[in-house]
Amino acid sequence: MKPGSRLASPSAVIAVVALFFALGGSAFAVGQHVQSPFGAQPRCTTGSVRGIAYVTGPSGSGMANTPDGFSSTAALFGRKFNCTGRATQVRRVGTGIYEVRFVGISGASAMASATGDGYADVEPASGGVFRVTVHPAGRDDKLDAPFTIVVV
């Protein structure tokens, strides 16, 4: 071999080819929506995630400007999901108090989490409505801050 010329060793070539096959296979599997070995989970069944809402409030104007009537405007959410395919709505009830409605979902449990330096409480109401109260960390007063709610 001449000095300065570099050829890959056969083992390096095989390792690179194996890497591409491994990554390509994973991408193909994700693209094909590979099912769990336990089968697909039906939507909206007990134990499944029925709804998710990341409530951010109106873009650029803050959570305090969330309307007091239920709205499903996309600008109020960073992300939203309702297993029924129907609307996910939010309204501001008061400082730090919001209600999120998942139309078509009832009798479910929910968990909420505030973003940043805070925490959130959630209480179920009727008709798929959940009341979320956001608090600053370590205090019991209320805070207008983005939050996430997950309904199961």
C-alpha cells in the first residue's frame, strides 16, 4: 500500500453497512406503524390515553388573555388530542383557573402539570370538562401559566 492512501478495512465496511441497515429498518418500522405484540389498542378504551392538551394561551399575549368562553382555536394550544376525533376546548375561569373540555369523553381521570416553576391541580367536572388550577411552586395562590393535561 502506498503511503498516504487510505482504504477502509473489510470489517469497517461491514460495520457501516450494518449500521445503515439497522437505521433503515427502524425508520421503515416506524413508517409502517408497527403494532405492539399485544395488538393494537382500541381508541378511547379504559386505560388508554383519551385526551392531551398543552394549553399555551393566545400566541404572544399570554395565558391571561385566554377567552372566558370555551374555544378550540389552534392558537390556544401547543398540542391537542381527543381520541373521539372531536374538539378539545379551553376557557379561563379566573386567575390561574382554566377549564378544558374534551368533547365526547366522560367519566375519565386526568393529570395536569404546569410548565416552568409551578404545579397544577385538576378536578373532573361533568361532560368531559376538567378544571385545572395552576400555582407557583411552593405557594397556594394562583398563576396564569401554560399547562399540560392528560386524560386517561
